[in-house]
Amino acid sequence: MRLRSLAAWSILLGGCAPALREPPTMAELAGETRHAADEVDRLLAKARQLYEELSLESVRQASNAWLEAAAADSSRVQGLHGSARANVWLAGHEPVAVDRGAAALTAVQSAQLCGERAPGSPVCDYWLALALGVQARERRSTAHDALPRMVELLERVVAERPELEQAGPHRVLALVLVRAPGWPAGPGDPDLGLEHAREAAAREPGYPPNQLCLAEALAAVGDREASRRALERGAELARKWLDSGDRRAGEWLEEVEAARSRGWAK
């Protein structure tokens, strides 16, 4: 999961808004359900297939299908964290700012409802952290409140489900700690971020984003040579994933080029 620069969110001392508000009801978020509970598995399978296409239209449709599944059975949370996933992606890809903001809000609300249905669920907590991140990027006044909440959520998931999303809790927490301002303005801590980046890469060394995260964390503490090696390893892995047909790999390679342009490997 890509998490764009927290430097762009930069705690923005000029304004502060709450990152979380009371979420809407399920009916308000998804509309009136047209499906029975025994259709949920079909809807979830449809949503997963649509999401894997990773086009704007297919991910929008996946979001709708996941919300329909969530509305059809109030005992299950797969549709809600699926909706959060889809809308986190949309918040990074919609071409119009207002649509990115709307997707970020839907991601947050979906993850909140997920947590209400399954209190303490690591999956719900993980996607709420990601959703708060994209919301902070799109609505910067929420960043000051969002960053410590993200750290708290991710630390909890690290303790309970560190393997989630290819070591995603360690990876995302590393990026937050590396990119966020340090005390007293924010929770940033590059050294601790590097520890989490190393853990993500150790748990899932073949997953390209873990190597890219490690490269960024190494650069943040001044180890340019090790950063260069991790970046090149990430690029090599991303090319292999691209050759295998993974639609995410093109964006990972774009991140490699962006990192090179910022001087990580120099």
C-alpha cells in the first residue's frame, strides 16, 4: 500500500480539525441494500475481482460492491474493510481533488463502522490508520490529530497481526515515523522508523514496497549506500512482479524513479 509523503501533510500549524467524527449509519453510507445475507459471498468475490483490475472505474465499482455486502449482513466486516481499501486507493488516484477528498472520507467512515462491528479488530484498525493518512493528505487541517492516532493504531496492529498485508503494519508505521515531524510538533522518529522498516523487510523480503520503505528509512538516517542497495533491490523485485502481470508494479517502479530523483541513491 502506497503512503505518500507525510512531509506534504506537515502538521500545518495554521489550522487543526478533528480527524474522526461520528460516522454515518450503514444505510446512510451504502444506501438501501438490495441484497440478502446469502448473497454476501458473491458480492465479496465480485468486489475482489473488480479491485484487482486497478482501474478507476473498476475500483469505484468494487467500493460499491463491498458496501452492498456490508449492508446486506451486519454481522460481517469484510465489506467494510474492503470499502476502506478501495477508497484509500481512490484517494490516491482520482483526478479531481473533490473526488479524492470524498474517497478519503468514505475510507475513514468505512473503517470506523468496521471497528464498531468488530471492536479491536486488527484489520479494521489497520485500514483506519491508512484512511486517516489519506484524509490528512487531502484535508491537511486533520493531520495534527491524525498522526498520533495513526501511530497508536499501527502499534496495536503490529502487536497483534504484524504479518497483515505483507508486513503492512510495520511498513506503514515506519513511513509515518520517518516522514512525520518530530517532537514536539509530531510523532516522527527516523531511528524507530528504521527499526520497523527492517522488520517489514525481514518478514516479507520479496515484497517490493518493503524494500522501498527500507530504502527511505535508511536515507532518513543518513545511510545512503545501504539505502541505494535497498532501492535497487526494490526495483529488481518490482520488475519481476511487473513481468508476472501484477498491476501494482508500475507504480512501485514510479516510486523508485521518484526516490532516485530525490537523491536517496546518491
